[in-house]
Amino acid sequence: MSNAQAMPQLDAEDGRAVAPCCPPLTERPFTAEEAETAARMFKALSDPIRLRLFSAVASHQGGEACVCDISDVGVSQPTVSHHLKKLKESGLLTSERRGTWVYYRVAPSVLAAMSQLLTVAPAA
């Protein structure tokens, strides 16, 4: 059982707007909760294998990838599954089982939230 929380997303499944996890870094200091959320996301991406898997899913045609198509990252299948689980727990990936395969997707709202977090406001 995990106590990891998913990063809040910009668009809810029902189409309602949801606030991103954190403001841009240059807007104001983070609250403790915002810092925890952002740190969880960056911690998940700090591992080179996870970053490769995340990139493979994000760049895969159609915006989703079967685990069978992205598992060639130089580690065993159980290790790939562990890293995908960590990315999913951090809120960076979602998954859907179809028969014997699991398909992973990066929600566009996750990429938008990450982009907004790292946006630097133009100088006044």
C-alpha cells in the first residue's frame, strides 16, 4: 500500500478545470504541500530509467505505449514494472490493462502542469 499522492491535473476527466499542483517557481514561494507535490514528481523523474520510460511513453505514437513496446531500457522486466509503478504512484503516468498487456499514458494535463511549474515569468 502506498501513501503517494497523484499530482493534481489541469483538466478533470469531466472537463472541469482543476488547479495545477504548484504556481510557477518565480511567482511566489511554494507552500509546504506544493513543495511536497513537486518534489514527489521530480524524485520520480530523477532516476535515469524512469526518465527514459516516461519519455518513451510521452513520445510514443498516439500518446500511449504498451509496456511491451517500452521495456527495452537495459533492465529486467520486474525492474521495468517497479519503475513504471513509481511513475504511476507519483501521478506522472496512468495505465489501463487490455488483455495481458498494460498500456501507459501521460495525460496532457501532466505535461502542462510540469511546463507551468518551470515557466519563468518575463521581466517587467
